[in-house]
Amino acid sequence: MKTFHKIVVPVSLGALGLIIFNSYSVGIPRGAVAVKNFDIKKYLGRWYEIARFDYRFEKNMDNVTAEYSENPNGTVQVKNKGYDYIKKVWNTSIGEAKFVKDPKEARLKVSFFKPFWAGYNVIDIDDEYQYALVVGSSLKYLWILSRATSIPESIRQRFLEKAKKIGYTTDELIWVKHNQ
């Protein structure tokens, strides 16, 4: 019986690690390219979530914002806030982001539940850092962000076209209300 546990437990933990790694990957989808010459200082501050795919952490949320600020150790604090319109409560989640490699490349990893990290890749941004297209590590995660509660139609079309070329099903996007 002891031999059985010595063999099965490591294999089970390895399988669990593989499942966790695949669920919380810090990669970037095939065909997506992170912004080069990225300036994190310009990116800091408040962003409004304009559109996203539905997933469990933001289920039934509107009025969603993300606020990025620099931590003393050089990482980035991520403060997400949104209104659950079913439960009628505000939810806040605080996490940490850090660059995957080069701080001039907009490939970050973010964690709200350490030790699990997920990909956060800015793949398009305007010159003034007013509008951003962000993707996770797979085609399940995509966000359109703006410094204001709306975006110009030209930016919306630019981001949607880029996302479609990569393989995103953009007709499944949730367009977030900002009314509070």
C-alpha cells in the first residue's frame, strides 16, 4: 500500500499542476502580438471596461472599472470594481501584475489568487493611451478598455477587426453599461 501512495500521489499532483497551468496560463493567443515600446506609466490610472466576454469572475457585472497603480516594488496594483446588477452590490478585487519579460513589451501576468497567474496582453492601444484592446492567454478572454465610458466608432471597429483576425468570436462580446 505504501508503494501505491508513493507512485499515485506524485502523478496525481503532477496532473493537478498540469490542469492548473493550463487554466492559468500567462501566454498570448496565436496571431496576437503585444504592443512594443509600451509605457506602463502612461497606462496607469482608471480604465472603463467597454466590452468583454462573459466569464465567472465578472458574471452579471456592469459599471466595471480597472485602476492600475505602481507598487513600491515595481509591480502594478490592479483594482477591479464592478456592480453586480442581480445582487445589487459593488464588488472589488485587488490583484498584482508584472511583466512577463521586457517592460517595453505589453505582456504582463496578473494574479488575484496567488500563486495562480493569468496572461494580460495589450495588443492594441492608441498613441494617447485612451483606448486599449487586451487579451488573455486564450481566445476566451478579451477586453476593450477606455479612459471614458464610451469609445469612438472608429476605435471600436479597429479593435473588433483585429480581434476577429486573431480568431475571437466578437459577436459574443458583452457591451458593458456605465450608468452609476
